[in-house]
Amino acid sequence: MITSSPLRNGTIPWAMVGGGQGSQIGYIHRSAALRDGNFQLVAGAFDIDAERGRTFGQSLGLQAERCYDNYQALFNAESQRADGIRAVSIATPNGTHFAICKAAIEAGIHVVCEKPLCFTTAEAEELLALSKQHQRVVGVTYGYAGHQLIEQAREMIARGDLGDIRIVQMQFAHGFHNEAVELANPATRWRVDPKFAGPSYVLGDVGTHPLYLSEVMLPELKIQRLMCSRQSFVKSRAPLEDNAFTIMEYEGGAIGYVWSCAVNAGSMHGQKIRVIGSKASLEWWDERPNQMSYEIQGQPLQVLERGMGYLHPAALHDDRIGGGHPEGLFEAWSNLYYRFALAMEATDAGDATALAMLRYPDIHAGIEGVRWVENCVRSADAGATWVDYV
Amino acid sequence: MITSSPLRNGTIPWAMVGGGQGSQIGYIHRSAALRDGNFQLVAGAFDIDAERGRTFGQSLGLQAERCYDNYQALFNAESQRADGIRAVSIATPNGTHFAICKAAIEAGIHVVCEKPLCFTTAEAEELLALSKQHQRVVGVTYGYAGHQLIEQAREMIARGDLGDIRIVQMQFAHGFHNEAVELANPATRWRVDPKFAGPSYVLGDVGTHPLYLSEVMLPELKIQRLMCSRQSFVKSRAPLEDNAFTIMEYEGGAIGYVWSCAVNAGSMHGQKIRVIGSKASLEWWDERPNQMSYEIQGQPLQVLERGMGYLHPAALHDDRIGGGHPEGLFEAWSNLYYRFALAMEATDAGDATALAMLRYPDIHAGIEGVRWVENCVRSADAGATWVDYV
Amino acid sequence: MITSSPLRNGTIPWAMVGGGQGSQIGYIHRSAALRDGNFQLVAGAFDIDAERGRTFGQSLGLQAERCYDNYQALFNAESQRADGIRAVSIATPNGTHFAICKAAIEAGIHVVCEKPLCFTTAEAEELLALSKQHQRVVGVTYGYAGHQLIEQAREMIARGDLGDIRIVQMQFAHGFHNEAVELANPATRWRVDPKFAGPSYVLGDVGTHPLYLSEVMLPELKIQRLMCSRQSFVKSRAPLEDNAFTIMEYEGGAIGYVWSCAVNAGSMHGQKIRVIGSKASLEWWDERPNQMSYEIQGQPLQVLERGMGYLHPAALHDDRIGGGHPEGLFEAWSNLYYRFALAMEATDAGDATALAMLRYPDIHAGIEGVRWVENCVRSADAGATWVDYV
Amino acid sequence: MITSSPLRNGTIPWAMVGGGQGSQIGYIHRSAALRDGNFQLVAGAFDIDAERGRTFGQSLGLQAERCYDNYQALFNAESQRADGIRAVSIATPNGTHFAICKAAIEAGIHVVCEKPLCFTTAEAEELLALSKQHQRVVGVTYGYAGHQLIEQAREMIARGDLGDIRIVQMQFAHGFHNEAVELANPATRWRVDPKFAGPSYVLGDVGTHPLYLSEVMLPELKIQRLMCSRQSFVKSRAPLEDNAFTIMEYEGGAIGYVWSCAVNAGSMHGQKIRVIGSKASLEWWDERPNQMSYEIQGQPLQVLERGMGYLHPAALHDDRIGGGHPEGLFEAWSNLYYRFALAMEATDAGDATALAMLRYPDIHAGIEGVRWVENCVRSADAGATWVDYV
């Protein structure tokens, strides 16, 4: 049960790039990072408008001198200070992630970055090499993975409760963009513009979320080939898709489906993952994250509840309030940041044992998301044909 | 509201082929046909074992002389009698449907047949030609289509409540055959044997059910091309599949998905259809058939209930008990038989107007199911590639 | 599994009193009685308007001479015929049940009667004495008790799965009469008129349904004292109540609650029963009758499904279609009539052993409902004070 | 939408009494108070063991000198400091609340206190007088009231969406104490000991939660008389109850029910409130706090979702993350502390206008809970008879 900071070497001085005035995602990052006392916000380059960013930073209690004009200035100045930041979170539009990540790592600063890390696997591999060279943590905010029952699923699958894995059903299919809301809403506009969003809309924006959940639950599963069919139901979004379906053949014969959609009218989120084995299935839905269905063929359906004593210790570790009480997405994010902090501390201490025991969405997770989108787009653009997964 | 028979010209003398001692499907046919007094069971060839069939028929109150050794004898004798049967229901294994249907039509007898009508579209077209020539009704027992809320969906879509149709999500994915239960259970064994089951297992056995629901709800939608990926997770079932996924491109740009599965461990039925339009979605689940979700983007989800005054008259017509009380699959089947009876009466009377107003799963529905399976199998066997829909 | 009639001595000739043209309840009785071939409708006094009743009876295929002007004529004539009726179902307004039941029993005819049997326990005891004297079955249509999972609950409780029983939560709380709909609807009008409805509205009309379920599930439980508070939220209904709450103390210390309501705006039915023991609870809801929750403290919630092999044989006996397929209220009623038929056959044959093994809502169930309403009304009219249960 | 602190006059220096090492409730208080930057934890008397408390406080970053031995020392020292605390939260066992609250108010410190404030209305009135005299805020942590949809319910009821209010159904009925877990668990032990828990167990511990929700939703409703029946199913808990049922008659004719229970085996929480009006009902369940049912009689059920644009501005004010994403109990608590902070600032500024616009569980809420328990106990102990509400 989490009730305080686990860090032995003190709070990590931390900054944000982006996430300024009016940013919802910035608020989530701060809520999660500051929740357990693991990070202390001491600097930032919060806004493309430097003055507005400075005002905002000061409203959060920062010193004016540590509210910087841009990320270059931030990394430059802070890496010179004895009390400078050891970590930074990046909450800027997609197209800027690669450059900022790279600069941070090269400045010796741990990174937490919004997905996607970048737009191509080539870029991703470059970041990986840099992170190894500089021994820096790169965490990616696949926030839903912080929900406790995801750990329970992983453990149950690992110990064979489901039998051989046959089918992985994934979807993230909301309806909020059933119309061209981007015409009126700048926060949505960049998502459907390839310049800022990259080569895909919903595949990257929503599809990679349940994909990452499947990677956590099923670490052994390797995609062999896939096919992807994508559509732009709101025509002005072409070539970016607002709906896509991907079928994946895994090594060993299992099969996976991912439905990525932003035009599923009326659906609030529609993020679900169902793992089907030869003996039983597990199903989890992000809108009711405190429950998970466990269905053994020929037996009554069971509903597992977060925080209960019958769960695996790994699923109880992150409990903050006891079963019955609903936890929400903020707790999931807090759990990620909790692990990011532990990973940064262990990395700084060169503690490989501690690092090996930590599970969190790291740079490999970031790379896998980029790779998957790239393969999906390649298949879709070739007429929804099968492509080998590379 | 249905409380009695609608027939003006009296009860229809009726027989069954198959559906004898211990047959569950035979019981359902009789329950549905006899429910409203539209049919009277007067003859039958209930069993491959003629003596057992005769005993069974007599236990139902039939005269011994009208319990026949086989369908040929049944059709021969009854078509000579002044009081002979006017309709027959066929509840035998798949591989026999074509021959029995054909014989019945040629004997001038209306037919109700289990799906699939036959194994190839060539056979299906032959039955269509015969049914036209002999002016006989061929009803197909897509039983779920008899649920009242299916009519509600059709009417709501027709009047534009959903906007332009974009996506049709279908699935029938149960878990009862997660293991090779057919080794011990003869009733399942023929389903996975191409000799008796035809070219597919789950595509035809379960997938065509939600497919037909989509045809009822969306009569204008035409498949242009499709791709199908199928697997035999229980290896002894190969070449027949126990899991399949089909993606369909419709004329006009809409897209459809069908998940057909018998190894969805723990799932009771998992038959669902979700129709997504530019404004709203409808979702129906056969395990809770008295409710349907109606989700207008940007408004609270609504749950429509069977039997309520706010429904379309077409969805209230078949009400037998008032809202709140649960109806089940037997009522859905009864509603089909009710329409079969009306269609037979109208056909016998040459009443084209009455016929034009009747909706029921007729021979065209039967043909469409066969055609869809044929196209799916063609795609799957070509490596899950796209094939034009023929 | 039920697929045909269980009777050895042939179909029971049967009549109805009431349930004529336009009667929904008459349709349900006929659907249930005729379903399994146990009863044959041969006579009736269907309507207070004799001519309309005769026309209706003939439309059902009866001979004109066996469509009688009233119940007296029906019982008189049929009891003289060699092929006369052996059973009658009574579907008339409440105020007439006692007299018709009494006349039927005295004519040596088995009875199926709508609840309430009568208005006072004195009348009920008189019917009991008569039924014993004449050795006639009196079945009462507590239809929900025919759902298969009610048997499952009974067996689980009997074998101790719940531990010691502590609390029984019951409710039947719909919203259809939130306004004075009776002003426009004659079918509702008599229900709120003490002359025709007796001393209560919702206590008798809906509350006795879950009460009977509790009697089936918990045959040992005896009410020691109760208190009832009742209201007439639609004022014109006074002195009859449209809402009531009853608290019951059972012998041995358990406690029961019954919420009876017709003004629960928006609720379709709201009939639920939850039985809470020292180890676990069971919960069943009549709007989803194919599922039952089983909650063992400290373990995941389980959902039991009708028709599954893990159920007690008593809960599988009445299966007609296999698990996964939804059954509805018509099957529940059919199951009751199936048992009524067996009880009548066993009674006529003097087979006490067979009778002892049969469970169905008999005259004792009818009496208990009357007694409970009487006690509730006595408490309510004394200012919602506690009264000893007599 | 909340993304930062609303305070104009700076962060409020804050301390805790209780909530030390291993305390779950302490963690929740800190999470909520610190979430938005409204409070800064600067002092505390965290533990009955002063040394352990000091160690704990320092682990949270406090100065050793501001980690006090007890609340008296805390209030004494801090009220002398220029930078002393302006607010304190009390998270100690029930029996100590009154004395600590009183001391804090008299020291001129704002208070946030766990319920119950005290054990008798006499004590409660004394606190009220003191809080008025010293112009100090007393907030009570009825945490569930911070969920956004509670505000939505209040606004919908106020504008007449439900029509005249007739019935308020409340329950908080969990199963975690179905056995005498207190024998092994000290954290539960004091709850069933009158010395520490006061005159009731579940009435005060769980029942007052939905009761307070009803006060928020229905501010006009006044209890006229009530009756309460209580039981100790785990006998060693007598005279304190582990189950109770309360029926309340409100002025004007509406009726309320509260089921308070800790032996509802298998139930996770079971906290629900259903408000039934002449036109429609609302229902909310704390285990799925992001949804609320809205049922207009004769129309489809609607499910309102937190964070959606169709909600009342008052229900959107506290949104932190947008609709679809689940919020949990921590957000509800944070929303309370957000309001406590505003109330403290407005009080210190003498801004009566701002104060009048703020809704939060204040001292009146605390008093009402104490009063209700007192009346319930009086009724129960008089044999579950009706008592006038005083």
C-alpha cells in the first residue's frame, strides 16, 4: 500500500516542458508527479509564449529565474546548477517530442514523455541508443497501465490461469470526434494534421494504449505480421484516419485485434482488452478500472475487485485506499510516476537489481508504439494488405 | 400485441422432418409454431430411425399413419391427402437441408428450414428458382431476428436517427467449444466435419446470425469486398475454423466487422451488434434482448426497453406481455413463425399486398448467409486477402 | 430438460374463467398451460359479456356449447360430462376469486387461480378445508417462482452455502402508476378500489411476489412480528397504498424487508430479492432472470447463469433451451403449469409420494400471501406499529 | 475545471492531528489537502506515540520542532507563531473529536474533522456556538459528497426535473464485517466499542454518509419523525449494531429509508441513493461515481456521465480530467478540501458573499449526522418505535 514516498535519496528536482496555463495534461502530470512526494517542481518552460509560461510557473510557486523561455534554455541552465533538475516531463505537441527528448537526455536529465516518443522507428532507435549511452530513464505516459488490475492480469496469465493464449481483443473506440470538432477546437486540430501528429491519428492517439496493456499482460507475445484497414469518416481528416482495424498474427499462432476509433458515436471511451486463453478469459474496461472479469469456461463469471486480499501481491502493491473505494485515472498516473521515480533513483545509484524488478512503460514501450503505428500505416497504405512486422 | 392467431383461413396443417426424441431444436420449432395456434402438427418424419420417429410422433398425439419413415414418404403421402400438410419444418443436419427443401417445394409444400439452406450459392439459386416457380414460402430460422427491438433498430435507422451509417460491429463469440468437446458429444461432432457441416464452422454456425440482424436493420447496405482470417485453435478441427474475423467494405464507404468464435472461453453467447452512425449508435446484445442502448454523441446514453409506448409501432406489434417483463428466445422464434404463417396464407391467397408488408427471414436471407460464408472461406483460404463480393 | 409432456395419463381437459378478448393475463395462462401439451383447452366462461365470451372461445377452436355464460354454468355442465374438464384457471378481478375457487372445488375441479385467492385468512382457511375435503389441487400463479434460478437459490441455501441467514431484502417497486393512470385505464382502476382489490393495493399486487420467492428459498423462516408503513402518494388512491415498507422479524433473529411500490418513477419492475447469510449472499432480479449473483465475503463476485452444468439438478430440470439463450417470464409460467399438471395427475392417482416431491405455489402459498397482507394492513392502520404475526 | 489553486491570499499553513505512520485516512487527508496547492503541511501531532509521530512528520519534510507531542502543544505553539498554522485536520478515533475540535477553535484555528464531530447534539451545539464566536470554519469529511454528480443531482432536483419528491432510498451496506474481524484487527476494534465509537456502529459509521448526500440533494427536506430497528448479528458487538433500518417521515409527506449495514456479505460498499419524484428518479452508486441514472417515467433510462457538457455548470466546476476518464474517491475528497480552503479564505477576509455561495459539509452537516444517530438510537432502544425528530 502506498502512503508515502519510497525514495531513500530524497525528492527528485523536476521540471516540465509544456503543460502551462489551461493545459489539462499538464495538470495530470503535476498531480501524479507531486502526489507521493517523489518529485518537486522547481523549474519549467511551460509555454510557447515565454512570458505567459513564466507567469504560470510563478503561480505554481517557482522562482522567476527558473521559469525559462524554452526547453534549450531550461536544460542549459539547470544542468549547470548544483540544485538543478534531475528529471523533466514533456507535454508538448507530438511533433516536438523527439527533439526535446534528445536534448534532455544529452543534458543528462531523466525524461518522462507523452506518447508518441517520435514519428519513426529510426528516431526511436536513436533515442534508445542515447538513453543507454547517457544512462538516463525515459518513461512514457501510457497512463492506463498504472491501474492495479493490469498487474493482476499479468500475474494470472503468467501463472497459467488462462491456459494457452489464443486471442487478444483490444479496442479504444470513443465518439468525441464524430464530427469535425477540430474546426472549432485548436486542441484537437493538430491531432489530425500530419505535420504535428505524424503519420496517423487514432492508431497512435488511442490504439497504442490497449496495445501497451497487451504488452504488459503478455510480455512473451511477438507480432509476426499484421494487416490494417483505416478510414477517414470525417473526410477533411484524410490522409489521417479516424477509424482503423488491425489484425495481428503472433508468433506461435495466437491472434490479436485492435479497433482504434474516434467516431464511435456515443461511446465515452470504449477502451477494453480481453485476453482469451484455452481455459479462461480476462476482460478489463478502463471506464470501470476497479473491476476485471475472469471467466473460466464452464464456471460462473467472476468479478475481481481492486484492493482485495485475494489478488496477487503485485496487484496490491499500488493500493492507496482499500477495496470498494473507487480509484481513478489519477491514481494510475501516480503509480506510473512512483515507478519512474524509483527507476531514476536506481539508475542514478547504478542499482541494476532494483531496476530489473521495476516494471513501467519505458523507452522500449515507447519504441514499440511507434513501430506498431508504422507497420499499421504501411499495411493500410498498401491497401490493407498483410505486412511482415519489422 | 399478439394474443391469438391472426390467420383468417384457419390453422395450417404442418409437419416436421427431424427434431425427434431428445432434440432440443425440435422442441423450439414446435414451441414456436404451435404457440399462437397458427400451425397444427399433423405429420412428421422425426427420426433417421423410422420406428423411433413413429413412437415419438405418436407421443405428440399424431396418428401412426402420419408418422412417416422418411421425408420422401412424408411429402408423397401428404401431398395426396385432402387434409395434407401445407407446411413443413426441417430440423436435420446441415448437409441434408438442400435435398429436403427441394423435395418439399416440388411437392408444393411451404418450408421452414434451419440455416444454412445449403452449402453453395449455386444450390441456393436453384432453391430460389424453384420457390418462385412453385410459389412456395421458404422461411429460414434466424431466430434472433424475431426479437422486437430489432424492428425498433430498423425503424430508427430508416428514419435517420443515427445519421449516415459508418460502422457495423458484429460478433457472435461464445466459449462452449474451447476444447474438443466434439470428441465426446455427437451433437457437436458433425458441426466440425466438412462432410456434414459444409465449408465452415463458426462463420456459418454463429457468424451469420448477427450478419442477418445487420441485413434487417440496414437493408440498403451492400458488401463490396471483404477479407476473412480464420483459425482452428482446436487443431483437430482444421480445415474448419473455430475463430474467424471478417472485415467488409460496403458500397458507399461504410465498414463492417464480424467476429465469429466458439473458443471465447467463458462467454455465454457474446452475440452483439452495434451500428454506428455519424450522429448516434445503437447496440443490442442477445443475452439481454429486452434492452437496447441508444447513444447520441454528446447526450446521455439511453436504454430502450421492449414493450414501452415510446417505441415504434413495428417494435410493439409483437409484444406479448408488456414492458418490464422479460421475453426470451422462445418469443423471438414464435414471432418468426407468426410471420411465416402470415406469409404462407398470403401466398396461398395470392395476396401480393399483404406479402409486401411482411418482413421475415425468407429465402433471400438464406441465400445471403450462404453467399457470405462462401466469400469468407474464399478469402481465408487465399491467405486472408481481400476478395470482391460475388 | 423439458421437451415434452411428462403426463402418463394423458392431457388434462381444461377451461378458463375470465381471460377473454383483449386480456393479456388470459394469453399468458393459455401460453403456459398449452405449452407442453399437458392441458387441452376445451371449455370456458371467458367474459362477463356471455356472447363476447362465446365468440372468443370459438375463435380459440372451442365448441359453442362449451363456451358458457358464467362460471356456475361452466362447472355445472362440465362436471356432468364424461369428457368434462378436470381443471380450471381463474383470471378474473380479485374480488371474485374466492367464490369461483370455492365453486370449482366443490364441483370437483382442480383450480389454478390468480393471486390473491381471497381477501381474508378466514376465507383462505375455508378454501384450504374444502380443497382437503375434495382432494383438489389449488395452484396460485406466483409466476416468477417458475424461474429456474429460484430453485438454485433454494438448494444453495439449504446446503448451507450462505451460512446462517441474517437478512432478506425484497422489493417489487415499479413506476408505471406514478400518476393516476387509473382515471383513464379501466384495467388499472379496480386495483385501487377496495371493493374489487381488497384491503391493499401494492402490498398484495406486487409485494407478495418477492415474499413468495422468499418462502420458496427459505422454507424454514417464520415471521414473528412485523411493522408496515404505507402511503398513498397519488392521493385519490387512499385508503389504498401505492407505496409500502414492511419490516419483519423472523423467529431465530433474522430480519426481512419488503418494499412494495407502484410510484418508483422510471423503474421497469424493480423486483429483487437478496438473501444475506453469515458467509455469503445471493441476489436475483426478475428483469434479468437468467442470472443470479453469488457473493462470498472475501471472494470475487460470481454470476450464475441459467442452464449451466454447474447448477443443482433441481435448477436444471426445467431447462428448455440450454445456457446462454435467454428464457423469459413465459417459461417461468410454463414451468408452474407443468408442475400444476403433475400435481393434478398425482392427486387424481392418489400418489402421495409423487405429490410430496413436487414444489409449486399451492394453496398454502396463496394463504400466506393473504395472511401477510392482512398483517401489514393491520400494522399500517395502527400507525405503522409492530404487530404479532397471526 | 480545476487545474490549480483558487486562493488569492496564498497557501494555508496546515497541520494534522493523528493520521501518522500506517494510517490510511491520514494519507487521504494529505492527498486531498495538498492536491491543489491550497494547503501546505507545516506541523502536526501525528501519533499518540510522540516520538513515532515526530519521526513520521520529519519523513514528510516537516521541521522537528513543528512535530508536536500532542494537540494541546500543537495549538499552543502554532498560535504563537507568526507563520503558525491557520488550519488543522483531525483524524483521530471518534471519542477524541469533540475535545480536539473545541481546542482548535478556541485557539483560532480552522478545523477539518472526521465524522462524527462528537457523540451528542449538546456537544455539537457547543461546537457550533464556539465556531460562531471565533468565526472559524469547521469542515466535516463526508467525502462522497465531493463527487461531481452529487451537485448535478442537487441542481436537477432544485429545478424540478423530478417533480414532487416522494421517496428517498438510501443505503450503505457493505459486507466486510460479516464476522468478528475486530478480534484480530485493532483498526476495527474501537468501532464496535461504545467507549470509543459512541452510541452506534453502522448508523454513524456508514449510514450518515448517504444521509448527508440526501441533505445536499434535498436541502428543504426536514425529518418529522423516524423509527429505527437495529441488530447485532455478530453478537459480541451488542449493544452496538451491525445492521439497522431507519424509516423517516419528512414534513410534507415524503418518506425516507436508510439501510446501514456492515454484514451484507459480499457487498463491496453498497452505498446508493435513489431520489424518487412524481415525474422521475435519480440514482447514484458510490462504486461507479462517474455515472448517475436518470429515469423519467415513460421514457428510456438515461445514464449521465461526469464531465460532460450537458451537465449543470455546478457539476462541471470540479472536473479535473474530462468526461470518460474515471475519477475516484481521491478527487471527491480533493474537491471538499478545495472548498474548505475557499471557505477559510473567505472567512478570514470576512467575505460573507463568497461564503454564502460555497457549499461544503460544514458544522451544520456534522451536527445533523450526530442528531440523526441520536434519534435512531433512541427509537431502536425503545423497541423500534416511532420517535419525533428532535
